[in-house]
Amino acid sequence: MKEKFYITTPIYYPSNKFTLGNCYTTVICDTIAKFNKKLGKDVFFLTGTDEHGQKISLSAQKAGKTEKEYLDEMIADAKKLWQMLDINYSKFIRTTDDYHEKAVQKIFNALYEKGYIYKGKYNGLYCTPCESFWTESQLVNGKCPDCGREVKVQEEEAYFFKLSQFSDKLLDLYKNNPEFLLPNSRVNEMVNNFIKPGLQDLCVSRTSVKWGVPVEFDPKHTIYVWIDALTNYITALGYGSDDPSLFEKFWPADVHIIGKEIVRFHAIIWPAMLMALDLPLPKRIFGHGWMLFGGDKLSKSKETGVKECVDPRILIPRYSADAIRYILLREIPFGSDGNYSTETFLTKFNADLCNNFGNLVSRTFSMLKKYFDGIIPSVEKYRENEINLQNKVLKEKDNVLEYMKNFDVSKAITSIFNIFSEANTYIQLAQPWAVAKQEGQEEQLKAILRTLLETIRIGVELLEPFMSESTGKVLSAFNLKTNSTFENIDNFDGLKANEKIGELSILFPRLDIAKELEELALLS
Ligand code: MSP
């Protein structure tokens, strides 16, 4: 039986159109999902939208629409965006889906029946845009620590989840499973900022919020949006429905990938809920850093004054899904924050995609055509220079496999591009054009070109989960299947000798950066 792999994105709020920041998390997950498929695993990749809560209602009202009308339009736009970005999810869950709402009610009932939920009175500080209650000590300058906006005192009858009972269990969890929450620094944040000061019971219902899932046995209460949202990871698999077969197969998740600002919900509330339900916990939670635009996160509750064009709906058709995926995957060290700027993107496009990768492929293909009529040569024996390059390629390949075990997409894609740089350096060293001019050096020329072709093949196989459009073109020109499991990535014998390679169009056309910057400024 195939090993299974279950990966999730957060479910995004469709209160605004999705940003390049949302694309970041989705692209990472899509890449990790595709990579694990190529490793031969049975992969389930979940994404979706978090559609309840006051903020969604307010956005719909502002647009002069009902919630349903508003959401359907936003979700159509989101799905189109994921298609443009070449995202292949297994399932898209909407928290307004009927099966999800029913399962949330069942889960709430179960927690109540087990005595983990009780009725009380809530008196707290609430930030409406973030849908979060805060304690006095968590506020920053008296304002919401997430978005910096005003909070207001609110009192109401409410149901509570006994989160305070889980402090020791959570501390044990982090201690006994050092891999549970990554990167490791996030564990200290949870322990020092939330658990050590003392976990309070969590208010899990609101009577003032109408747009949400009602508590089944007390319907004037609406279930707190985060309880509703977190359960998506199991309801999407059919937990709480008539057909829990996917749940039985795929739960626990191998990893929840989320932004660092929502780690506390995933590393505290979610495991506590699962423990209360007697369900297994996700194996790992990865809290990635932010992509900053002019120093800001384009955050969910704040407008920014960014003057650059950062709309993925404009950037993707103009530069390709591959190019946008590349900059998202490469530029932000995984786990830390990173800066996006149009200028860096365009510069990297020319240097890495066009020069390093694109040029290597087109140079090699044209040399093969010129010297061997496009026929892949067979080679008896490689010399030291070729073997040196081959060893470097295999070492980088090992690095890629290792980094991907820890979901470090940024280091992995850097290693893949090192393969292309090494090959370019080797061309300078091997000087095939000079060898071609020498009498009796045909075998050597064959060895050089075969090594280059095989290097490109291995690099492209590894790169396919990251950027499938350009790599697909190269694989097809090699007469190799796309989206197949990794084969022959540890040898230089993956191409059929004496076969003719196919035609290949330019992978990444060189950009005139000044002109692009000017045109993009007009579009922003
Ligand atoms: N709905 C909640 C998540 C519920 S999960 C059970 C939510 N949604 S959100 O739309 O506000 O944000 C979702 C995610 O978008 C963040 O966790 C983060 O992964 C991603 N990002 C949004 N802007 C981002 C950046 N600028 N940089 C990196 N990731 C960003 O929170």
C-alpha cells in the first residue's frame, strides 16, 4: 500500500480578494503536495475558505449583496486564481458547505456532552476585523495585537470550552514531540506568551453574531468562527458525516501549513479540541513567516499604501505562473519573513529563470542539434570533468530530498538552481565548441552533451513540483512523461540514446526591466 500524505492550507477569509500573501501559503502547499506525489505517496491536499463571522457579513453588506451572493463571487474568483497559479488541490472546502455545518454542530454537541463545553457569561475585549477576543495583557498600546485596531468591551451569555484544563497536556505535547510545531522558535512563543501566563477557558459561542453555524441545542448562539474553521481539517475528510472513509484513511494530517499569526489557534486550541474529542493530533504544524510588501504584510485587516502592482491576477498572465511561483518559493527563507519587491522579482526573472535555467536548456539543445542533429548520444566512458559535475548534481539532488522532508521549499529550490549554475560553469570549463573543432574528439563531445542533457533532466524532474509549465515543456522535448514519480534521478542514464529530442520554445523571454517597471506602475 502507498504511504499516505495529508497536507492543508489555512482556509482563507474571502472578505477581500486573495492577495499575493495568500498565494504564498497555497503555492508552498501545492509544491510540497506535488513533490510527495512524485515520491510515490498517496497525497490529499486540502484548501478552502472560512466563510462565517461578522467580517464576512460586513463585507457583503458593503458590496450591497447577500452573504451567499457575495461569497459565491469571491469563491469563483479564488478558484480561478488557484487555476491560474497551477494549484492542484484534492478538495476545496467552504465552511458554508452543508456537510461541514452539520459536522461542526455534531462536534460542538460532542464536546458539550463530554463536559468540555459549559455555559457562562463573557465579558471581554473584542476585535471585530480579527474575530478575536483579547485579554488586557495581550493588547499592544491598548489595541489589537494582530491588526493594531481599536478593541471594544463586550458582554454576553456564551458557551465556553475548558481550554484551561489543557496547559499541562500541551506542554507535554511540545516536549515529547519536538517536531510537532516548527520552526522550533514558535514553541517558545506559545509557551511563554500563552501557556505560562495561564490559559483561560475559551468563549466558543456568540449571540451577537448571526452569520455562522448555530449551536444545535441552543440556536440563538452561533458557534465561534475559529471552532467552525479549525474543524474543516477533519470535516473535509467526512468526519461527522455518513462517509468517514477519507478521514479514516488520511487523518492525522502530516502537516498543517499556516502563517505565523495563526499559530496559536493551531498549536493550542486545535490540539486541545482534538484531545477532548479523543482524536489523534496532526503530526506537524509549520508556521511560516510573512511576505512583506514595503514592510507590510498586506494584512487581513489593514489597508496598505503599497504603490507597486502586487495583484497576482495581473502578474500571472504577464509573467507566467512559474515565474510567480518561483519568486514566492525562493525569496522568502522558509519560516522567516521576506520582502517582495517588483524590482527584485524582475531582476531574478532575468538572472535565474532566463539566464541560468532557460539559457542552459536552450544552449544545450542547440549544441545537440548542431553537433548531433538533435540525436541523444550514447556514451561509453565519462572523464573526470563530467564525473565531477555528475557528483555535484547528485549531491544537490540529495540536498533537495532532505530539505523537502522538512518542507524547506526555499532551500530546496535554491539547490535545484545550483544544479543549473554548476552545469553552466561546466560548459565554460568543457568548451564543447572548441572540442567540436578538434579532430577525433567526437566521443568527448558526446560525453559532454550527454552529461549536460542528463543534468538538465534531473534538475527538471526535481523542479517539476515547483514550476510545472516550463519543466513540462522540457520533459516533453525529452519524450518523458510529466507528473510521473521520480525515476532515474540518481543516475545519468535516464534518456534513451539515439532518440531525437523534440522542439522547445523559449522558456523565459528576457525582460526589459525599466520598461516593465514603468508599465507595472501604471497598472498598480
Ligand atoms: N481564516 C483564517 C484561517 C483559518 S485556518 C483554520 C485566516 N485567514 S486569512 O485569509 O486571514 O489568512 C490565511 C493565511 O494567509 C495566513 O495564515 C497566511 O498563511 C496567509 N497570508 C496572508 N498574507 C500573507 C503574507 N503577506 N505573507 C505570508 N502569508 C500570508 O487567518
